[in-house]
Amino acid sequence: MRWTARVAMVVGLLAWALAGVGCASSGSGEFKVEAGSYAAAFDATREVLRDFRFDLERVDAAQGVITTDAKRTAGLATPWDSEQSDLVDEFDDFFNDQRRRVRVVFEPLTAEGGVAEVGGGDSYLEHDGPFRARVEVTIYRVQTYGLRISPKAVRFPSYTRNPELIARGIPAVYEVPLRQDAGLASELAGKIERRAGRGG
């Protein structure tokens, strides 16, 4: 293949990748919920997370918390996923086994904007004032201890076994929190706020 054809192929791949990447929102990952709109905002949160194909793990309207299970994506190899905020994320997810978990927390506010005191047994559903919601997205990278890459073929690695870790019940494959994904958190917050404002 001539070098001009190779350059054209690389440029085409980059253009395709950039076309599939969503724009990162400039927001903070927080949004306000007007008084009397908590139930609608909570429902909108569930719907937006499902639109992004996250599996819900904890759905607790009484305490204002929604969390998701880990969702894996392969970046460039899964163009139907829209978690990535830029091309760096696309390549990072492509070359690493990474997963994202989302946590959305609602805080009841007073009319003046301070955090309202809610009794331990009281439900947030009974609070008729405004709320502040915060979206947090954590990226986890999957690690495997004892991995030995073969010098002859990367496709045929081997693994060491540590009897002490096995006896302690520590798995060979584990997740490590890597960083917060502020771009996705901001995008989710914006979509939730807009959907809640439309009432569905």
C-alpha cells in the first residue's frame, strides 16, 4: 500500500472517530431542582441513565440516591456508546479494560439555598422545597496481578499464582478507581435537567 493511501486511511479513521464523539458540556455536573419537582427530576435521572444503557444498581428516592452498575465500553470499537467526551477517552477505553459507574445524589435545600435538615426516618419525597443534585462518574480500570506478557506473542500471556493472596480470597482480576469523568458527569446533568424541565 502506498504511503498516500495509508495517510488517507488514517485521516478517514480519525474523521470517523471524531464524528462519533459527543461534545463535552462545560457544566459542573450539578443542577438545581425547583420546589415541587423532585419526583420528576428523580424519574428523569433514571430515564437518562437508561438511555445511556447503564444498569441501575440502587434506586432510593427516599434518600435521594441513584447508582449504577459498572458499564464497560471499548471506545473506538463500540461507536454506539456515547460515554467518551473526546478522542483521548475513545483511545483510552479502546486500549484498556475500563468501566464507568455513575452516582447521582440529591440534597434538599431551604428556600434560602442552604442544606435542609431532614430527619433520619423522613423521606425526601416529603420535602416540598428545592433540591441540588450532583452527578459523579468514576472510571475504573481492570487490573490482573501476576500477568506475564510473552516475548514471542502478546496473545499468549501467562499468569503467576500467589498462594497467600488466594488464601485471603483476593481475586486475580480487580478494579482500580482511575479518575472522575467530569465531561460525562456534566453531560448527564444537563440532559437530566432538560428532561425534568420538559416533564418527561
